[in-house]
Amino acid sequence: MTVIRHVLSRILFAGFAALVGAFFALPMLWLTLAPFNARGTLAVEIPRPFTLANFQAVFANAFAVRALGNSLILAGGTMLVVTLTATLAAYALSRAEVPYYDLLTYGLILFSSVVTGTAAMVPIFLLANALGLVDTYVGVIMAFTGGLLPTAIFILRDFVEGLPRSYEESAMVCGASPWRMVWDVVMPLLRPGMMVVGIWAFVQVWGAFLIPFVLLRSPARMPAAIAIYSFYTEAGTPILTLTSAYALLYALPVLALYLFVNARYGFRFFGGIKR
Amino acid sequence: MARIRLEGVTKAFGTVVAVDAVTLDIEDGEFFALLGPSGCGKTTTLRLIAGLERPTRGRIFIGERDVTELPPQARDVAMVFQDYALYPHMTVLENIGYPLKVRRYAKPEIHRRVREVAEVLQIADLLDRRPGQLSGGQQQRAAVARALVYHPQAFLFDEPLSNLDAKLRLEARSFLKHLQKSLGITTVYVTHDQAEAMALADRIGVMDQGRLLQVGTPLEIYRRPRNTFVATFIGSPPMNLLSGRLHLAESALILTDGQALSVADRVEALRQAFREGERVWLGVRPEHLALAEGPGPTHLSARVYAVEPLGVETLVTVQVDEERLTLRLSVDEPPVLREQVWVRIPLERALFFRESGELAL
């Protein structure tokens, strides 16, 4: 009896898991198959006839190709600025024991969702305009940084808290200056946290549409999230063959970044030191 | 190598006074142990010397230099932390060489000197490993090597043996003592383990509640503890204390249960030190107590409370009224539980403390 029940429960579980898996896998499968299909379709099917013409068409669109580079600049730039400033800020906030720290961070996180949200677009545009940052990479990177920083600090502080102070104290007694100590001891030990925050920031910017759409003017600076609309018809419907090919190209850098970081450093979403 | 002096050093955290007006002079080349229960301020005192804390009041000197206002980087001391604080992302070689790296030594020089201390500490074959791949004892050696490599003015140890198991601890203890003696570097060693302090130190400073109660050689402190706190903190098992009232006219000490102990031998000295009828604490080390055949002027009637055979000796705890005495006996046939026995109090070796706890005689 128990054996049968066991087998039955295994079958049921496997079936359920397959269903859930299919739900998530089918769109991915479409994304990997559709770009090679000569006929634009929403069905998941083996490309027939198989073709690379879609990619030829995409690469012929200089605006769209350039946009991928722009996306890299914006996402990469934001990633660097957010990770570095958030690390230093989280470290300082943790070690200096700022009163009401938690209230402060939660407040900032709340406000930050406004900063990158639709509601604040007009003031952000006016501010960027006043600072002469409209239609510049710097303006977009700064707007994103402002929005992502509180959450990044919040995530990183947990990693800093997990760092025993004796490491820093020992470095100081050894003769290391405060900067040296942070660079040699604190930063390497915070690397898993910095990786998490860095990738998270990269992905946030990579997929964002609204902020660059509002803050950037010239087509030469537009990121891929906006450029993908150049593969829509005049009537506003996507040309499936081209959008899917572009979307695949658009997805590759994030995938590569994730694989690289995971292979090199491993991913952890919590603090603490692996001794 | 240098002398370390603390002059009236006080450290307060808010309203809590962790270190209270400590004045201390540690000789050049001395092995000095700061001993006390947890929270007594010994680690804070060490951190004040290292520069990791700034004193609220008082001055600290290393050598002839007033280092009170100097950051840890400028004090030229080395510290071994309780958790060793070996950087997990560096190899043992990089860990040991780190103090030299921040001092901008050339790489070949760093390698040469790291190898040299690693030889001394017998960890030369572990230099390519990471701290996580070392055993507790090896980690401890690596931490000591990192302290040794830059020839600091002084070593500061914060309970470096407390993370080792009992067997390794004894081994590491004699190793540390040997090392310190052969290098002659001034060492301040913080511990809560009185046996460790006794075994290692040239002199011990006993601390409690932020104050330095007594400074002296291990034997001085063992033989003549300045007060009942030190008396009961040093020694394992600690000193026995009996409370009683002096009847100098009758040359007797009347214990709380009414038993009288003749103090005739020392009555002259007791007269000098105490008033008639004063309450006192009588202190006797367990090894000075002995069993007696029958009643006598310095014998106490007691009942056996516990018998702990340790091999070389047997610890026998007896109960006298409310109080317990521990005897350290090396007899073949120790008394049995609940037996009624006579304990001889050797008054010539006994210490007399005032009711407040201060040693008087």
C-alpha cells in the first residue's frame, strides 16, 4: 500500500513540477526559437524554414545596434556607481551606528520607489533640465543611482553587519590606514554582497524604459529598451521575427553577466563570512 | 621592545565605567597577564593600549612615547585576537605578510621574512593555504606569526587560547611562553583563566569591575591575595573562606556555627590588626588543610559533602555549618560521603581578611 502511495505521490509531484516548469519555460523556449524562424508566429515551434535573416535585418538597423551599446553604458555605469557608493555608505552607516538607522533606510527605500516611479518624472525632468543633464548619460545614471541606492545600501548593510570587527581592528593594528583597510580587507570580504547589488542594479537599468525615455532626447543615446520599438510597424504592432531576434540579443548580456559572476564568485543573498 | 605605562587610565562607555583609573607599569620584556572575570575591563584595557579605544581620562605610554592620542596604526604594537582575525580571502603567506605589505616592503623581502617566522612557528608548509583550511592550533600560530613578522614594540594577546581544545591549549601555552622568553618582547596577555595567567606570566594584574585590584608575581598573588576577591579568583579550587568573630581575650575565633578555633599562636599579631569582637574572614588554601584523627584546638568538626578523585590527589569538600571547605588530599583512602571528619586548620598558614574583604594579616 505504502509503496503504491509513494509512487503515486511521486508521479503527481513530477506532473505538477512539469506543469510549473512548462509555464516558465515556454516563453523562454519561444525566445530562443522564434528569432530563427522565417515566419513570425507566437507558437513555440521548430523554426521552419531555419534562417538567420532576422538577425541580418536587426544588425542592419544601426539605431538598434547602437542602442545595445547605450544600454551597456547606462546599466554598467549605474552598476559601478551604485555598487561603490552603496558599499561605502553601508559600511559607514553600519560602523558609525547612526541613530534611527532603520527608520532612515525604510523611509529612503519608500521614497526611492517614488524617485524611479512615474509620479516623480516631471520634477526629475525639471531638475535634470536645470542641471543641464537632459540628454546625457550622466543624467540618466544619476537618476537611476538615486532610485537604487537606498535598497542597495539596505542589502549591503546586512553583509557589513556579518563582518566581524576584529578583521578591521587587526588591519589597523597591523598598520593599515583606514582607506587601505577598507580596500584590502573590507571590500574583498563584502564582494559577494557587492556582486548581488551590482547585478541587481544592472538588471534594473537594463530593463528600464521610462527614465531614459524621458531624460534622453537624441536617438544616438537611446538604450535598447526604447530601440526595440523601432521593430514595430507604423500601426504599433510588433514585427515578431525582428522583435524576437532583437530581444534575444538584448537578453544575452544579462545572461552572460550572471553566468560569469556565478562561476567566478558564487551567489549569496545573505551576509556572513565563509572562513 | 618597550615598557608600557598606564597613568590613571579611565574608559567610560556612556555611564558604564569599563576601566577605572588604572595605573600600571609593565617592564620591558615582561610577560604581563591581565586576569579577571568577563566584563571586568581587561579586554578594554588591552584595546586602550592597542589604540582601538580612546581613554576618557589618563595617559598611555609605550616606550618613552605618549601614545594616548595616536591611532592604532602609529603605535607599533601587534595584537592577536580571540578569533585570530585571519583574513579568509588571503593565503596564510599573504596574511602573515600583510603588516609588511602595508609598510611597503618589497615582495622578495616580505617572502623572506614570512618564511623566517613561519619556520620558527612550524607552519612553513602551510603558507599557500587559506585560513579556512587550517586547524585551530595552526590558525593560532598563523595569527602569532602575523604579529611577530614586523618586530613590534609589544605583543597584545586577547584570550588567544580560548578557542583551542584542552590538550592543544596546554601545548600552545608552553609554546607561547617559550617563544616570549626567547624573543623578549614585552607582552600583555588578557585571560579569564587563572591557571593560564599563573603559568605564563611574570606578573599578573587582577581586575574586577574596571579596577586593578592587585599586581604581583603569580606566587605573590597566590600566597598573599590582597582581598577575598583575588583570594577566591586565584587557585583551583580557590581559597577557602570561613567567616567568624574574634575573641582575642580567649585567643579564639568563633565560627558561625559556634565552633571555637584556637588562634593562640598568632594572637599577638591579631591584636595588632583587629579589634576585640571584630568579624573576620579566615582564608586557607585547600592544599594546607588536612584531616585529623580527633578533636583538637585547631580542629573543626565537619561532614563530607563530596569526594572527587583526580588521580594524583583527591578533592574532598566538607561542610561546616553553612560553609564548605575544600581539601586537596593525597591519601590512599579518602573519607566517604556524609562521614563525620575532623579538619585541621593550619593557622600559621592562614590569612585573615577584614569583613570588608581587605587582607589584614
